[in-house]
Amino acid sequence: MKVLVIGSGGREHALVWKLRQSRKVDKIFCAPGNAGIGQIARCVSIQPDNFKAIGDFAHRNKIGLIVVGPEDPLANGIVDDLRRRRLKVFGPNKKAARIESSKVFSKEFMRKYHIPTSPFKVFDSAAEAIGFCNSVEYPIVIKADGLAAGKGVVVVKSRQQAEEVIHRMMTRKAFGKAGNKILIESFLTGQEVSILALTDGKTIIPMISSQDHKQALDGDRGPNTGGMGAYSPTDFIDDEMMEMINDHILQRTLAGFNEEGISYKGILYAGLMLTAHGPKVLEFNCRFGDPETQVVLPLLKTDLADLMLAVVNQKLASVGKLDWHPGAAACVVMASRGYPSKYATGVQISGLTGKHENSSYIFHAGTARKDNRWVTAGGRVLGVMGMDKDLRSALNRAYRLVHKIKFDGAQYRKDIGFRATKPVEG
Ligand code: GLY
């Protein structure tokens, strides 16, 4: 089977890398991909928003499966478009993708279907939102309704900061239409985990847990980023907790979609807070997490192409249980100086040559080839993954590889995995 992956980041590199291991897949394309992905797949220069060109390419090349990585094309209806052209696509349709593309829809959905989440209020007027902020206990969380490239969620510590954030989102329209409505919700405390679940609209199967590190600096300090590293599995999700997550969150979400007449086929990403009162949903996303994918997929033993086809063909029930490699995986993101704010590109990278095996791998997020050299081409540049018998050994593998890679201004966190409840020894 020929597969086409849509997207160009570290997540898409991990998807391509894993799908290549499938006996079902004999050729893999990525649109547009990046220079690192180009080492293991054929990159085609079609942008993810060009649905027509993607459909034409898929027909011309007899693509058996299209996998959509990022949220923007999903929110804009790529799946509806390609399915109309009788192509097989892994990913939710536009209506289903609203679980991520509208935070207001998502929270109201959770309220309607009794899915545990924090209390919230919706505002479409800056003055009313600011008025409400006079009578709340801080911290609070302010979220723009629409997609804002990971920047639309702010933890706010004071009345003054709330006013500034509300004006930025609603008055100055920092995120355009995404800030026409905002949500103000209570701040939750506990361990944050990510659960990626496969669903074909009838059955939902959670994958193993992972934990992302969103802040730029060690100790979870500094600005929020797209994710500076991750590890899997997390040791605070035991069977009992997973059962609770499945019963109270995943099954209710699937039932809710069906009640709304929405057929969800793809990955449902549940960002959860494990609070003293049980697991609560912080956010849902309609796609694989980045960098969570870079640690969950290496541990997956079940054939990913089989799973994706089972989703597309609504045969997930026949898969039963997923198989996992024992041990752990860790990913350290190497970013450009200045990320998540302004950063330079075109900076030469050394240390990327050399062969690595399945137990360590460099996923490229933002790289390019220039004059036969590797250069940076994004904020997040690389996701360096190590996999081993336990978390410490996996981290050692990842960091050993990180230390060999050099580029001017490279920044990365030194403490990936620090929240693991069992001490990360070594
Ligand atoms: N790692 C966070 C996300 O993918 O949204």
C-alpha cells in the first residue's frame, strides 16, 4: 500500500518512520515534509491547505491511505473534501475537529455529556469578561475560542494580567477571529498527562500515556511552547486510573459524538489533569500530539498501518488490545535560540550524520538542506528520542545523542522526565 502523510513537523516524521515499519506499506510520501523526513520518504511540495492538489496527487499515485498530521487542515475540512473524492483518510472530519478548533464547543460538549472538566464561563464581550475577573480567585485560565498555534491558552495570576490578556485576545485581536469569544476557567492542579486514543466512531482504544513538557525552561519555568520534550509511559496512570479515564472521559466522549450525529475517525487527544478529585479534561485535540507522538509510537508493537486502516474502515473492534514494547521512551526537543518568540533560521547544524537504530532516533521538526549542509528551519528543530528498558536509560540514550548535535543557539531542557513519580535514577 502507498501512504501519504500530510504535515512537516516532528510528529509527521514519527508517523512516517513508524508507518515505514509496517509490512503493509511499500511506499510513503509526505506533503510537504521536511529535509529529515526526506531521508526516509518522498517529500512532495504540496501545502496542507491545498486540498485539491493533495486529492489529485493521491489519485494519480494510487494512495491507499492518507494520514493528516496537523489540526489546521482538519479544522478546515480536508477529510470531508478527500472522502468526497473516495480517498481513505485517517483523521476526523470538520465537524468532529471542532473538539479542538472551538474551545467553546469543546467545553459545552463536556458539560452536556458529563465529562469531567473545570468550571468555565464563555464571553463575547471584553468588558463583561473583565468585569467577571473582579470576582474570581487567581490563578485562572483564559483561552481563545479558536486555533491560535498553541498560544491561545494563558494561565493568569492577577486581575491586571487578566485585563491585559483579554484586551490582547478580544480587542487587539492577537489571534484574529480566534479571539472573538474567550473562555475563563478555573485553574486545576495535579499531574498533567496526555492520552492519545484511536477511534473509528464506534470503538475507542487508548494508547499508553505520555507527559509533555510545555514550558521552555527547566523546572517548568518560562513561556509556553509547542512542547520541549516528552516521555512515555507515565507511572501515575495505573490500570485503575486508566479504567476511570476510559469510562468517564473516552467512552462518554464517543457516546456524545454519536448523540450529536458526528462520526469521529482518527486520534482523539485528551490532555488531562489528574486532580485530587479524579482525572479532568484540560483540552481535547483532534490529532496526534507533538512531541507525544515521538515517544508513544516507538513503543507501539501493533502495526500502525493496520490500526489506521481499522479506524478508516470502522473495524477497530476487531483489533482488540494494542501491543506495546516494554520499557520507556523519551524525547528531548532541541530548539532555536529565542523560541518560542523570534528566532533565526539557516543556522548550520552538525552531528546529524551517522546511523542510529530503532532505540534512538532523531525526528526532524524544522531542518533544511543548504549547500549540502543541514541548517535550522524552524523554532523546534529536532526531537531526539531514546528508548530503553526504563525511563532513566531512555533519557540517557536521548541525551547522549543530543550532546553530539551542535548548532549555534541550540536550547533544550535538561530535565525531561523530572515529574515522574518514581525517581528517575542515574
Ligand atoms: N504537545 C501538545 C500538543 O500536541 O498539543
